[in-house]
Amino acid sequence: MKKKTKRFFSGWIFVVSFWAVMGISIPGATEAIQFGIPKDEEGTRIFKATEHPHYSGQFSIKGAQATLVGSVQDQSPWDHMDYAGKRLIPVSGIIDIHVNEQTNTGLVIAEFNEGTDRYRIVFDRFAETAPFQDGGIATRVYEHGDSGNGDPLYPKTWLYLAGWGKADLFKNGEILYKDYSAHFMVMERSRDPKTHQVHYPEKKTLPGGETDPAGMEVDLWIRSKELNSKNLPPYEVFLHLYWDEVTWR
């Protein structure tokens, strides 16, 4: 320990001792001296964001290195989950996420090119359809797989941040889909970085999800109300992208 650090702790202990002699209590003084030591049965549990006194709720995240799962031009039947990683199309495009988790407001913009067409997704209406969605934007929650939250289309994954609501899709500046259901996830990496497969579904031997917590991605989909059982997922329209390079700002 450096001399300056030793002097700091010696001084702090002297102040605490002096105030104690004078009968003056210091709320949290004991905890302050023992900072970093879990209290009671706290252990290593993950705290809710709102349990942090300086939590702003404001997130600013960018995704790059985009991949389109399937094609916008696909004719039914199609598979836009593609667990096998055989119909993935690298596309130029980014996603910008600027949202406030506490107020359930903000803006998500995703842009990408496929062929000569330019697409733009505007996702700015957030609302929950289940309690775990926390008003439309949520952080620090498990979803999908056997988590009990959401559908089983994805493996169980830890969501650093996610949003649910309505979005619009523009093609070459013209509206193509309006008020479609939408969902974004800043999540654990779901695809094998070498084979691009999603190891799901598979017989589980461990309680976690079939994702890789050593990596991160951003997923986004928009879908129609109309169903089509020939497709996976079973919707008439299901546009699905993900971004492998994630930057928090």
C-alpha cells in the first residue's frame, strides 16, 4: 500500500474514532471502512438497476457489423431464425439505440442495404405486453428459452437492455410497413463465432442458456399481425437482423 493511501485510511479511522468518542454517529461509517465486503447474505447477486443511487436510466448503444437473417425478398416458406446459419446475409448498416429505461421513451434507428435497396427502421413507441417488459423498455432480465419470459424462439439469454413496441419500416424513403410489432435486444452472443450456428434447441446439461456470455450482440425484429404457419417464425412478415459489434457510449 502506498504511503498516501496509508495516510488516508489512518486519517479516516482517526476521524471516525474521534466522532465516536464525541458521541456522534456516522451513518454507514462501518460499511465505508469495509467497502467491497458483501453484507449479510448479499453475496454476488445482481442488483436491479434502480437499486443504484445514481442510475440515470439513459442508454446510448451502437451496433455495427450487421447481418440480415434471410432476405427481405424471400418468398414463403422461409426461415428467418436460421439456427443452422445457412441463410445469413452480411449487410452494410448500423443500429443506434437512444432510450431511457425509466421513462420507457427514446428512439431506435436501424439502417441497412440489401442489393440496391436502402431500408430504415424507426422504432420509437414502447409498451409492455407482459410484466417483465417493465413498461416497454427493460434492463437486467432473462428472456426466451426456458426463462418463463417471452417465446421460446431464442435460447434463454440475459438481456442487458431490451425494448418492445411498434416500429415502421421504410424502403428507399417510402413507408413499407407501418405500426408493426418490434423488439430489440442487447443480449449475450447467440451464434457460434466460427460456424454461425445457434446451438438451440439442444438437450440442456446446465441451467444457463445456450448463449455465450463471453460475447454480445444486438438483435432486432419487426413482424406483422398476420400469421403464416409455413414460415418460421409463423408470421406473414418477420424481418430479423443482428449486429455483432456493440459499442456503449
